[in-house]
Amino acid sequence: MEKRSFIGDILEQPLALKNAIASYPGNDLEILKKRIDSGEIQRIVMAGHGSSFNALYPSFLQLSKLPIPVMLWQTAELLKYGSRQIESRTLLILNSQSGRSIEMEQLVNQTGVGRAASLVALTNYIDSPLGQKADFCIPLMAGEEHGVATKTFINPLALSIILSLQLNGENADQSRASFLLLADAIAAYLTDWEKKVHTIGQMIGSCSHVIVVGRGYSMATALNGAINQKEAAWNFSEGMNAAEFRHGPLELADDKLTLFIMEGDDQTRELNHKLAEEVHSYGSHVIWVGNKGSKKFSTVAVPESTAITQPAAEAVAMQLVALALAVNKGLDAGNFRHIGKVVRVE
């Protein structure tokens, strides 16, 4: 069997995304929209861990447009502190690539989950404990993965966004078409990945103090971009909200800091640019991630995208950043030292 690799998983993303979109059970999930409209579902609780948590963030924002409470939990926190939020009028949306991480398995096996009105599972393994307990299973169709979440971040990100748009009454076919176009754009973007990694490597140099920031949908990319750097390149990197960065962490801005700023959408792009200018004025190395950037800053371009697909496009660019950082450090990107693909220790 051919040895899997971080870059191999990155290159498989366009096909994996198309497979996931083709398998999305839109007709089956339409009943959930009706149950929300009728008042049978009066609360939505979402949960995941690590990349699985991050992937749900855009969907959480989209679902928050509904006139019912929506909560996003880390699985362990929901298990230990929030299980009473799950009751007979709750739609529970759980994301786990394996469907059998220790906290997820405990959560789906406890009686609280059985009280939910419906359980929607996003998982790569429909025969997992999570998949078997689900009322509706959305298969990730990501196939095997080396270690770092690439396909198993992009696919649930896309699928959960499509689900959230559908529950908001929007046309699921249109959103699926948008992500199919993105898959082609990612494939085109990655045709010269070696050149891109080399260019990014020269741009970022040796950066040991890294913060990745974003807003809105791009928060998912900021959080996961930092995780990619930790896992693939063993680099100290923190992901956070760009507005939150102003509330204290701005004190870290000096010539030792490298700040990656996700461009984001029209609503907050200008705010992000103002932050970039200020942090740059303090001597920090600012790197803009997006296609509508400024000539003032080093820029990592992303695959062409629309508003709803932009976080997935940004995520691919940040994967190449993590790969470039590993190359600069002389590491074989994505080889875990202390963990496995599935966390089985609580």
C-alpha cells in the first residue's frame, strides 16, 4: 500500500469534496426544516472537537439566523457540562470524522442523546457508534487520511454549510453547485502546489510566534489554520477571532510576531485591513490570506470562491502554509509524535 502523506491528502481534496457533495442526503433532511417551522424542533445543539469543531463554525453562524437558540459546544464540554441542553425539542448535530473518539462515543451512548428530537451525524464512518445512533447520517466520503485533518475538515465544513442553508429555507442544490465549482477551483489552484509552497516558504521564513485571526465564516479557517501548523509543523500557533485579538493579545505585536489575517467577507474585510495596518506598524510580520488583499502586505492567494465557499478556499491555502513551514523546519509534515488519528483517551 502506498504510504499516505500530508500533501497527498491535500491533493485528494477536490475529488473527495465532489464525492461528499454527491452523497449529501438533501431529500431526507428536508423533514428537519419542516419540524423547525412547525415548532417541533426549538433548539439546535452542535458539537465536535478540534477540526471537527472548527468545521461547524460557519454553519453555526448560518443557523443562528433562525428564530431558535443555536449552540456550538466542544464535545467533551457538552458531555460533562451541557448534556441537559439536549431534550425532546433539540436537533443535535454532531461532527466526528471517526465517529468513535472517546468523548463522542460516550456522548452518543449516554441517555441524554436519546432524548433529542433528532440526531444528525457527520462522519467518515457510518458504521461507527455515532453513525449507528444517528437518525440522519451525512457521510463525509473523505476516504483515508494521513493524520492532519484536510479532507475531513473541508468536507464537513462544506456539508454543514449546505445543511444550514437548507434549514434556513435556501436551495440546497444551489449551494451544492457552489461547492462543486470550488472543487474545480481547488484542483486548478493545486496544479502548481510545489511552486506555491516554495513561494510561501520564502514569504514566511522562520516564524515561531504565530497568531492566525479571522471573523465570521473565516473564523473556522483561522482556528484550523493554527491547528494545521501545530500538527503538521510542530509550530506554536494560536487561532482566534480578529476582534478578540484587540482585546488583550494585541500587546504581543512586535517584531517577533507573525500574524496571518484571513481576508473574510465584505462585512468585515475593511476591519481586518485596519487591524493589519496597525499590527504592521508595530513591526510585526503581517501576511494577508485572500484574493482582495493590499499591496502593503505579503499575500497568500486562495482558490477562487464565493462567500459561502470562501472558508474552504482559505483552508486549502493555509494547508500549504503549514506544509511550507514544515519544509522550512526540515520536517516530514504531519507525522504525529504523541497522538493518533483517533483520540481514545479522555
